[in-house]
Amino acid sequence: MEDCAFCNADGDFLVVPQKGRLWITTECGRLQVSPGEVVVLPQGFRFSVDLPDGPSRGYVAEIFGTHFQLPDLGPIGANGLAAPRDFLVPGAWFEEGHCPEYTIIQKFGGELFTAKQDFSPFNVVAWHGNYVPYKYDLSKFCPYNTVLFDHSDPSINTVLTAPTEKPGVALLDFVIFPPRWLVAEHTFRPPYYHRNCMSEFMGLIHGGYEAKADGFLPGGASLHICMTPHGPDTKTYEATIAQGNEAGPHKLTDTMAFMFESCLIPRVCPWALDSPAIDPDYYKCWIGLKSHFSPEGTKDPIEARENGPKDSR
């Protein structure tokens, strides 16, 4: 992007580098963003990206009509998840001088427009305020997890959220699955099989993902749209079942997966559907799944109902 800057007039960008550092120049200053960190470029800021390590790749989410914020911690209290103190903003930096044919590319209404000028947009000598680009190191995230039984909803590990007017429903949640301890007893510890009203886009920054033993590689992605059943692959399922009910504490290491979770249904563009990198055999990861359920020791359903709460309606 030599003598060139980009501006998104439509919404905010959340950028998740997976390979190669990004050296991002904005009107408020410069940020170096490495894999394992994320950066938010708010609506309206002009920015330019240099690649000090050569070719780079990663993931970008764009939101409209709202901005990212920290999730409400609720009963967690004052401390936990992503701490405000760990979000970093750029210090003021500027360049001056004549820049003939400097190009500004602006995204507006889903289309791209260009304009020429003879000076750099990064000529802001100083700034103050709280509407600013910022970055966050995912290794500083303080995860929460079940300490006795059952499997928590992944929203417990939300780093940033873009809320809607409906409480508890997000335009986009940015959720991570970092290194952490698994200690739940009598519990299927990997993410359970489910479908829900949210659409889930998964990515992997480095390492492996606990629910996919094979085939889900760093830089890859999966998309499970609203009400599409999904869950661990057969290999992960069988390995977990084989541990029985007395599996001891286990620490997940060398992993950093994430999820963009949205109440909206994304449309997959032709470019992605026609990509040579698409995996047409993805569904085969569930071939061979079989039930290990045994009715032995279960209560008669009528007896269980009679012994339940008397005020059920």
C-alpha cells in the first residue's frame, strides 16, 4: 500500500492475523499486530498496512451499525475475560511532505471509490479521545470454565461483542478457545453436538482444535450456519468416550482457535464456493459415529416425572 490508504465508511473491521505481522499506520499512529493479537479498525479511519514478514494471511470480520465493546461480565464480577488495561492504542505519529498522486480508497455503501491528493493522510500531530484503533494480545485473556460438571456455552469466552437491541443476542461475538484446564467430571468435555440460532464461523490461529482431531489446520475455517447440526469429529468423540467417567484434569496446550458468532445468516460468496481450498469431504469427519448409550441404570421416565417438581406447568 505504498502511497495508498484505505477507509471503511460502512463499518468496523476486526482483523485476526494468522501468519505474518501487520504494521498498520492510522491517523492516530502506528500499531504492530502479530499472530496471536487482534486489531480493531473503527469506521471512518484511514489506514495503511505494511507486511514486514512478507506474505501474510488471516481473518477479517466487518460489522455495521454498532461498535465492538467488552461483554457484560454479569455474575463474574469486576475481573475476568479481557481486561480493559490490556487493550493498546497507538501513540501519536505523523509524516509530512509532498506526496503526489497519493490514493485514498474508500468503501462506501458496499462499493469502492478512489480519490487523489498530494499529501499523506497520516499528518495528525496529536490526538485525544476514545474513538481510536486498538489491539489486544489474546494470551492475556483470562478464560473461565466448568469446575465440576457440564459444558459451558462458548460465549463464556467472549473477548469482544457487538450487541443488538435484543438483550443476549449479538450481531457478532468474537470468542476464543485458548489454552486452559479441563476438569469437569462425568461430562463429555469437548463441545457437545448441537445446533442453534447463531451462525458460527470458526478459525484456527495456531496449534490444534479440541473438537477436530484431523483436517482443521491453522489458517483454515469452517462455517456452520443457523440450525446446522455440528460437533466433534468421530476420532475426538471415540477418544473421549474411551476415557470413561473418571478422566482426570487435562490441560489443553498449543492451541488458539476462535469463533465469529452472529445472529445473522452469512451469505457465502461465489469466490469462496469456487475456491480450490474448499474441503468437499468435510462431512466425512462424522462418518462412523455410533451411540454408546445404555439404558442400564436409568430411571423409568414415568417414575422420574412423578418424582420431579410438583409445580411444573
